[in-house]
Amino acid sequence: MTLSRLLLASCLTFGGALAVLPAAGCKAEEAHVQPGQMPAGETWTGVYFHPLYGYLHLVETDNNVVGKWMRADHSAWGELSGLKEGNVLHYTWKEHKIGFTGPSANSKGKGYFVYSVNKEKTGELKGTYGLNDTEEGSEWNSVTQLRMSPELDTIPGNNGGATSGAPENWK
């Protein structure tokens, strides 16, 4: 394991475990992904599927993209927003565990997706997400769902009565 990967792993492990401050020496890390041209006729707006994260609904407006998902097992829902540049989307995300309250109810981070078209001529997202201030950590790859339109309102947008993830709102 390279030193940078080892440092990143310790930042994710210790920074995520503390959920307040990143580990010593950890800083915001943006993935170095070069944007390319968006494939002809393609758009970020759509519904994408991942076996764990379920259906990710994305809506593109100008250079902005917003989205929501509900995990396939309905244990959590999430939201993301970011800026697109060609076929690359850099985003921030929040995920809310359903039925949980307090510090462990919510997690947040950053990530990126690269949009491409696979050999079956279906759009797909390939990327990573990280905890807190880093975009790298775990893979998140999803495939476009044909004949499905994004419906952000179908994701409930609540976490079973839990407070927001902001410490000032905890009681």
C-alpha cells in the first residue's frame, strides 16, 4: 500500500470514527479526474441503479446536478449535489439512517462520478466517494435504468424523526 493510500485509509478510519475532526494530517482531498466530453446525446438526468445504494435519481440544471437515493434495503436515504464539467460530476453527499438519532444517524462526504456509455450503449456512472472532506474511499458504480424518469419526491426525505446531523440541533 502506498503512503498516500495508507494516509487516506487512516483519515477515513480515524476521521470517520471520531465524526468530529479528521485525523491528524488529513485534509480535503479532491480526486484528480480529467473531465472529457459528455457522450453525444447523453445527460446526467436519469435514474441509475446500484445493488446496495438502490436507485439514484439525478436531475441536471445548467452546471448543477442534484440527486437522492434510497438504499435497496430501505435502511437509509441520501442526497447529493454538485457541479458537472463535461462527463465528470464532483459532488457532496449526506446519508441519513432511518430510525436513528444523534451523531451516528448521519454521515457525509464528497465524491465524483465519470459518465460513460458501455458496450451495450447504456449510460453508466463510475466513481468513488469518501467520508468528510475526501472524494476517494469506496467505489460507487451505477447503470442507467432505461424508461425510468427521475422523481426526487419519491425519496421520502426524512429519517424517521431523527434530528438533523448538525451538532447544534442535538438535544
